Amino acid sequence: MAIPVLRNRSSLIILLAFCGQLPAQNPQLKTKTGSRFPTVIFTSVLWSAEPAYYSIAVDPTGTATYQSAPESVGRTGVPYSINFYVSDRTRRTIFNVARELDFFRGEIEVQPVSSAAEKALTLMYHDLGFTTQLAYSSSPNSDIEELTSIFEEVSETLEYGRRLAYLQQHDRKKIASELRALQADADRHVLRELQIIAPVLRGLSADSGLDADSRHTAQSLADGAMRHVQGALGTAGAGGGSKP
């Protein structure tokens, strides 16, 4: 079904409240430079998931901010937040697709959220002149699917970084299995922007308290992430298409 784009903040708050009470998070997440540049914000809420809530904001400079609340946040009160830069390829894709969707204005075919068992997803575009937002659980629109996949893959990557950093400090026996899962997902190409967590991976590769296989896997993942970024930069410099 096609539904109008939600145009006010109260619609978003009602949607999020439908899935439960948010922790101390701002549904209109901003980047460090968001007050000066247009920003695309993606938010996902599913209280049975891990993380139960996350939001990603990206502006045209590639500056990005991520916040998430794991399922246990109600007990611990500790959300996760990180500032980073997305690759030029991801930045261009996000804003090219948002432009093709007329920045989420007008009628876009989506499936609305109908129960707490469904993900409550929101895409928002914020500029100095206007703010638009689209709430949905899924969509047959290929552009919406592409944006959703991009942000979900970035979140998966960042959550691996969060878990690995935590395990290195608190539960080192689980690092090997977490790295194997990360490697498997990287091989399946369901992650994006792996270079963001390269510092965590390099820290693991240099950790003499870990087994040799874990250190090698961490180093290989970090090296592969940086090679991918360098390859993307080379492709952009060669004058590829305007949209990756």
C-alpha cells in the first residue's frame, strides 16, 4: 500500500512508542556537522533484536554518527555511540538514492508497522529548509530496500566492533568465535564499512594474550578492509559512474 510520508516529529514518536519506551535517545540523531549540512537518518526499533534500537545519521561530507541500545540497556543504562566517516561510495549512494526518492516526499509504497514483532524503520531527511520522514516495516520499492540494506549492514559492522571491544576487556574466551562469525559475514558480503572497526581489529591482532589464529584472523580482516577502501578510492579516481 502507498502511504503519505510522515511530516512531523510526533508521528515518529508514536511509531517508536508502539514498540516500547525508547532509552534516552534522540530520534533525530545528528552528525557533528549536521547543523550545517543536509542529513539522512535511519532508525530501527525491534525490542526482540540485538541491538533493540539503533540510529545512523550521515551527511554529505561523509561524517556519520551511530547510536544503539542493546536489549539489556534497560538494566545497564549504557547505550553505545560512535562518530565516524563513511566511504565515498556509501556516502554518494545514500544521497543519490535519497534524491531519486525526492528526499522521502510524496507517496512511497511501504508496508506500515502492524505489530511489535515487526521492525519499526524510519528514514528521515533533514535540511535547513525542510524535514521529511518515512515510517515503514518493509517496502517493495527497490530504492527503499537499498537504503535499508546499507544502514543495516553498517550497523552489523559497528556492532561487531562494539562486541569485540567489550569481549577483549571482559570475556576474552569468546573472541575467537566472534571473529569467526565476523569473517563469515564478511565473506557473505553482508557487512559494510569494515574499515570503521579496523582499529579494534588491529588491537586484537597485537594482543599477545590471544591465540595465533585469532590474531591472524583479526589482522587479515583489518588488512582486507583497508584494501577495499583503497580499491574504492582508486576506482573513484579513475572516473567511474556518478553512482556506484
